[in-house]
Amino acid sequence: MPRNQKRCSHKRSIQNALALYQKQVIIPHCRDCQRPCCRLTDVVLEFSWQHLSAMYQLGHDKKAFDNSLRNGTGPTYIRKQNDTYYTHGSPCPAYDTTSGQCQVYRKNIKPDNCSDFPLYMDGKMIVVDKRCEAANDTELLGQLEKLFNKLSFTRHPDTQFPFLIYIDFTLQKPGSDTSKH
């Protein structure tokens, strides 16, 4: 099997392991979280127009809404860049502040980046976003090393955003143990 096919196969397996970690470790913590990401104080959501207008139940057409953002009369917690909308600084409309639960958790309307946060793949790297208090990169790295003993993992923080931890992985050479934390 060619090397890039092996890496792709490993990447899919790692994505599955990240999804399992999300399900077993991250999601159960959400109800008790002291700084829920759904409040959007530390986290930014990105939307297409269709997704934004459905989530925020916007009653305008796209052109009128874009004009309101440009002239400063639109919601201050929504920004637009190119054809993408970003929300930050106001709780997600699907977040029930009383129960601490998402009202669209198992629905198609749930934003993709909600499902990925705080663990996701960025190209060939695993990203752990430590703004989530349940995200433990050391624990995750230990689990990955046990599951993928033929891979070597290297962990390093982002230089500009130290709350982002990158974990790179490569296929180990036979007879070597080059795991680095």
C-alpha cells in the first residue's frame, strides 16, 4: 500500500478515535462545564447564510441582512467575511441556559464546528482546543499511543494561540519508539 494511502487510512482511524473520545469524555462533561462553549464567549461559530438564518431565525433576506451588518444596525455578535458568517459574544440560540443543554444536538441544523469542538483534524494534524475544560491533551495522547502503537505522535502548542495543542503523527520505522510529548 502506498505511503499516502496508509496515512489516509490512519487519519480516518484517528478521526474515529477522536469522535469516540468526544462521546466518552467531552460530551458527558458539558452539563457540568463552568465555561460552556455554547455561550460563545471564547469560541466562534461559522455559518453559511442558510445555516445562520435557520439557527438565528432571521426574518430578512440575505441582501437586507448583509446591509444591516455593513451599516452597523445588524446584530453586533455576527460578522461576515466573504460568504461566511461568524458569531461570537452572545449565546448560541440553541443553547438552553437553564438546562445547560443544546436544543439542536442531534439535529441536522447543529453547526459542524460544534460537533468538532474541541478535537478536530486540521490537514495532517490533530488539534486539541484547551478552551474546553474537558479537553485533556495528555490523556488523549496516551489513548492514541495505546490504540495506534505503529504511529509516533508529537505534541506541540501553537506559538500564537497556546490554548491550541497540535498533535502530529507519523508511521514509526520498524524497531523504533520515537513518541514525544
